[in-house]
Amino acid sequence: MFRPTPLDDDARQRLNLPKSTVRYFSIGEHNPLEPYDESEQPELYVDTELLTQIDHAASSPVSRALQTQLACDFISVVVLACAGRSQELEGTTWETLQDSLLGRIIGLIAGSRADAARRNQLITDALSNPARLVALAEDALRVRKTLIDSFSEGS
């Protein structure tokens, strides 16, 4: 979804993170319900050494599993941020959210063939059961298959 920034010791110190932190995601001041502006990139930090390993073996089963898990972790951060804006989210429709970070996640989960009713139901899920929305994103990303495949030969 977004290219991570290396999380080195300087970044950990600046962000007040422990030395063994592997990832840190923040959408900053951006409202995940507002249209997403490409110039407002979320902060996606991944440990420098781990990021190098992911890049070095980008198509390996282990690397794909890590990349998929990082995407799922980012989605969780966005969904949790939306849960904190429940009053704004209540009564919102797909038409107003489709260009937002949450809209992109709902589009991923629903798929290109979903109608507005299905997408609006996912907005309701974001409000009433954010953990379920994260689980649906996990399904859309095929996390289970990717993780199981990471144990296959050649990993």
C-alpha cells in the first residue's frame, strides 16, 4: 500500500520507541474518514534490518507473509483510528467515504463487484465491530494462505 520508512535508531529515538520495536504505524493528524491526499503519506516505519531482508527476498514466501502482515497491521491502525471517530462515522455512506483511507480499506474488502449496500454494511461494521472489519480485511488479503504458504519448501 505504501513504501515503509526504515526504522533505525535515530527514528526510534525521535519517535520515543524502544530499541527492539519492529514496526510503527501512524496516520498522524489525517482524518481517515476524509478524502485521502497522496501528499499526506501515513508514517509506516519498519526495522531497517528487517526491511532490507524483505527487499532482498521480496518474492520469497516469508517476505510475502511479512508484507501481508504489515498491510494487515496498517489496516488495523486505520480501523482503530476510525473507531475513535464513531460520531463522525455514524450515518456516513460509501459515496462520502470512497476516497478516504477507510474507503480504500472497504473497497479492498468488498471487492470491485460489490454494490453500495454491501459497502455501506462494511461502514456499519467499522462502527459496530471494528475487529470484524479487520478480520474481513485479513480474509481479503488472504493472510491465512500467505502465512501457511510461508512454511512451504523454498522459503
